[in-house]
Amino acid sequence: MKPILIKGGRVIDPQTKLDAEVDLLITKNEISQIDKNIRKKDVVRIDAKGLIVCPGFIDLHVHLRDPGRPDEETIETGSKAAVAGGFTSICCMPNTEPVTDNEGIVNYIYKQAARVNLCRVFPIGAITKNREGKEITEFGELITAGVKAFSDDGDTVANSNVLRHALEYSKTFDIPIFEHPIDKDLAQDGLINEGLISTRLGFNGSPAIAEEVIVARDLLLAKFTGARLHFCHISSKNALALIRKAKKEGINVTCETCPHYFFFNDETLESFDTNYKVNPPIRSEKDRLAIIEGLRDGAIDCIATDHAPHCQAEKELEFASAPFGMIGLEMAIPMVVMELIRKQKFSWMKVLQKLTINPAKIIKEKTGIIKEGGLADLTIIDPKKKWKLTESKIQSKSKNTPLLGAELTGRVVGVIINGKIKYSLKD
Amino acid sequence: MVPKKDLLGIEKLTSKDISQYLDLADEFVKVLERPIPIVPALRGKTILTLFFEPSTRTQISFSIAAKRLSADVVNFSRATSSVTKGETLLDTALNIEAMKVDGVIVRHSACGAATFLAQQLEAFIINAGDGCHEHPTQALLDLMTMKQHFNDFKNLKVLIIGDISHSRVARSNIFGLKTLGAEVAVCAPPTLIPLEIEKLGVTIFYNLDEIIGDFDVIMALRIQLERQKTSLFPSVREYRTLYGLTKERAARMKPKSIIMHPGPTNRGIEIDPDVADSNKSVILEQVKNGVAIRMAILFIHAGGKIE
């Protein structure tokens, strides 16, 4: 295996605080040399002039639909989408068919991921058996099999006592509980955010308070039990404010948001485009701006995509009948570049924290690290690349994104995992 | 001419657009009074009424309106269609289009269903009610009826009583009335009033008795009895006590005011039978105007020629 020489890129690592134009030499699975102008023969050269080279991204929230819905996505197609989006590690949610609540499914996922041999795939186990919210799963067995967190994502654990026990039990293993913080009853089967837009469009709305109420409850339980709690897809201003306050009090809580919550507001729903139909819903401009502030001040730890593939036939229905979700692995970087970097003037260092070291800490996995001897899990981004998102460019099996046909700025052009090139953009 | 191919809602229509429909409808009122109330304007055109939800007034009046214009009419009923076999809205529409229909009048329980079809089909689409979103042809016939009694919308005080949250009739009327410059208020328990509706320029009241004498037009909406089960209001009895248009309340209305209702009415709940049948009530005029307004709508969107 020839060494890889990445020349002339802007190398940024939020862990070592490196931000410099340097060359990187990768030998076997490590970064063996960091220097200006490395000369070495018999290498694979990557010209990274004008590009950003950084540790590979980690996505805490992906739906691979495998086992169960190969028409929507498989571990193989999902992995291809992940590397095309710059993700070297992804965590897959357990709401598969059957549910990932036993080691058989966990083993299946690892086996498929090994066969596909692209990104690292870390299963998340269900908190309760069959995600029914009643009995907790065998955390110990699942962790031995390799799960990195527990979640009933798609649903909150509605019974507060079951959640209490799950949090307490998780302390045995120091493993986080990922909560989907939406109160099903308050959400009223709402299809979009409840507010002026839902009033004008006649939609049953899902109010932000449905998120706030569960966040409030879960924070109190996290404080009471001392366990590690992580909130999925935070979308609203008030829920975020509660989390910020809880962190100041020293409660062991982290949270993520998704690009669609900082990129869109609920006015987009006027189009009735089912690709904007997500759960929790895209909320008001006020919430969108609060999410951006949360990313800025650190109240929000991670950016996760909640990649939710659905096939065309399912989304090509009247709004009320279409399933919730949009794909996100390959759209994350353009949305980050266009909104956070360009409009909101975030630094790359700050953005990369949310995509690398922060998620890594939550699941206690390693990131790529740009120092001599560091693991060579790297992503190469062209932050200025203009491209039109067409179906043929999407690696995911499903194409349900509202950005289809849009002109985007920013694209991942290369991914190296464990020292091997796993993705290289062919124009 | 109204520039758009479809009539999907009244929210985006201008004052001028609305007047175009109303003025033409006045002409068709005259046609409807003739011994043979038929004109050849849309001869050769095929109109489909595509109703996925039950309808008496709307479906029949569109059917009659189309026939009065000499168009060919085909009526679809969900219960006897392949939708019962699981066929999607999209497939139903594409199949119908293959049979070369000129216009589709669609009612569906999903918000945005008419918009969805308009994106997929060449035929012109008239929204006959999409979920709780809009029912533009109802609002237009309501506006026509109000105009016949009051002539000017500016300074007109209109009150809508009922389940505003779930009413496409309320939404369309609010949009149309605000565009024409009328004052609009709603009266209902807070559970039935959608969030931030005041941002549309609508005044909110919870107590009907305090305001019953302040309005030129009072429109009662049908209360859906199923809503009781979702704790939006405790009982039909309490609803009628607080919000029913009773004889006693009707007697305290302004002298020249009118009572409207889109139908069907729950007699004895949101409106008492003798109030519905009183001379303050213009409910049957609304239905009569419905045919004329729908003739105007079909004429404009099917590209009819005046002879």
C-alpha cells in the first residue's frame, strides 16, 4: 500500500488546534509526517490546494433502514452516501425492521459494514424491547456486541419511570441515552410546526412546546439519576434555552441539531413539498436563529444529519400521507458552508468541533487526529465548489431532499479512513 | 383575465381578481333566470368532479354549473373508485389525464392536495376544498352573497363563529374579506382558534353574547361532533349554550344584518332551525349563488368565449 501525500491543503484540526497550510504524509493508517513541502517519491498524490483537510466527520444520527427496508437504503448505499458527505463514522438508529434490540441485529450490522468496507458503522441499540417503551433491553449484551448508545428514536420513552430506570441502568456502563424529545400527545399528530404558517395553511400543527416539555422532564431525570443524556435533533428556541441552563448547572447533558433546523424555516412549507416534512418539524425563523446561536455559544454540541431515506413512491403523495424525513449525509457540508460559514461567519474550527471531537466524545470513539502518529481518518472539502444537486449525484438510494435541483456551494471531495482512500470525487 | 391556470386558493388573489369572478357571476345569474338556462360557452370541454370527501352542495353545483355551460361532466366518487384498492391520488390523477379531461374540480382531505394535482396535471384544477386549508369557491359565493346585501366591503363587519382551526371555509373567507378591506372577527372557545390568527388581521372574541349586536354579517360554521372526543370542547350541549345562533341571539343582531352558513347545518346545535329558516338567513341564497359563481369560475379557467 503506497503512502498518501496530501499537498498544499489548509489543514484544520479542532483537537490539536492546528490551522495551517501544510502537507500531510499518511503511511499505513497513521499520519506519519506533517510539514511544509514534503518531498517523497512513490506516493499517491492528492493535490489539496484551495481545499480544507480535517479529521473525518462523525454522524450520531443516521437511519440506514437495514435490516428491513432495502428499497429505501442499505448499509452499503448508506455508507456510500456517508463517505460522499465526508463522514468517516456513522451511528445507525435502531428503528429498523426488526428493531435493533438484540445482539443478532447488531452482529448483522457490523458484518455488513465490514463487507462494504467504507465508513465505520456504530449501531445504536433500542432503549426498550421492540421500542415499545415498556421493558429495557439487555444493555450489557448489546454493548458487548458493540452498540455505542441507546435510543428509541422516533419516539420518546413516554413512561417517565421506564426512562428513569433506563438512565440509572445506563450508569453501569457509562453509556449515553439518546432521547427523541417530542411529547406525542402535545404533538397532536401535527404535520408541520404549529404557528402562523400552519394557521394559514390549515395544517394540524406540532407545537414547539411538545419538544420543550420532554426536554424539561428528561433534564430533571438526568439530574436526579446523574446519568449521561443526549438530546436528538433539537429544533426550538425554548427547549434549547432549558438545555443551556442545565449545562450551566452541571447536568451531564449534550445535544445535537440537524442542518435543516439551521438552514430552513417553516415558510418553506407553503410549497407543500413533502421533502420538508420532518419530525420534529422545521420551525419558525425565531427558532432557526436560536439554533444558530446555540451552535455559536456551544449550547449545541453536535451537528447530526438525521439522514432519513424514503423512496419516491412514498414521498410522492399528498402531504398528509407522506412519511417524515429527508436524507442529509451528502447535504450537510453544503448547508454548513452556505449558512454557517458564509452567512453566519462561523470559523471552520468551530464548525469542525461539532462534526468531529464533540460527537466522538459522546460515543467514546476516536476521531482522526492530525499529529504525527495520529489516526488517518480524514475529510477533504472544497469550500468554494459550486455544484447543482441532481439525482444522479446522490449516492443514497433515496433522493428525498428539498435541495434537489438547487445550486449548492461547498462539497466533500475526498475521504480517507484508516489510511485508505474511501471516497474521491469524480467530476 | 385571471392569469393562472388553476384556482387553488383565495389567499393570493387580488381585489381585482376577486371582482372578476363576482362580476361575471352576476351575468350568469341572469342566464340562470332564463326559461332555458344554458349557454354553449364550454361546449366540447370535459369537466371532472374528483371528490375524495363527501359533498352535497359543492359537487352538485359544480356539476350543474358545468352543464349550464354545455360542458360534459363526469363525477367521481371515492367510495366506488380504485382508491379503495389503494390507488394513490397521483395515479388516479394521471390515469384521468390520460383520458383527456380539460378541468378537474378536486376535494380531498389533505391540505395541499389541489396544489399537488396542479403540479402534476395539464388540466386546470379548481380546489373544492383541501383538508382544512382553503375552499375558495365557497368564499367567492359567500362574498357574492354579502355584496348583494351590502355592496361595499370596506367597513363591513363580519363575524365567523365556530371551529375556525379546522375550517377551510373560515380561512378562505378570512383571506378574501381581508383583501377586500372588510373587518373580520372570529368567536369560539380558544381551543378552536388557531395560533397567531390575529396576525392575519382578525379580532378574537370568546364571548358571543357581548358582541352579537356589532356585526353586519354573522357566519356560523358546522361544529364537527367528532372534535368533542379530542377534548377540544366538552360537549355539544355546552357548545350550543355558549356559541349557538339561537332565536334569542338572532333577535339581538343589528337590524339589517344577515346570517350565513356554508352547510350542511347541524340544526339545533350551531344554529336553531327557526333561525336557519328566518328572513335574516341567506343560506339558500348562498347555494343559489354557488351555481352562478361556479359557472363564472369554470368559464374563466376553461377559457370560455362570450357569444
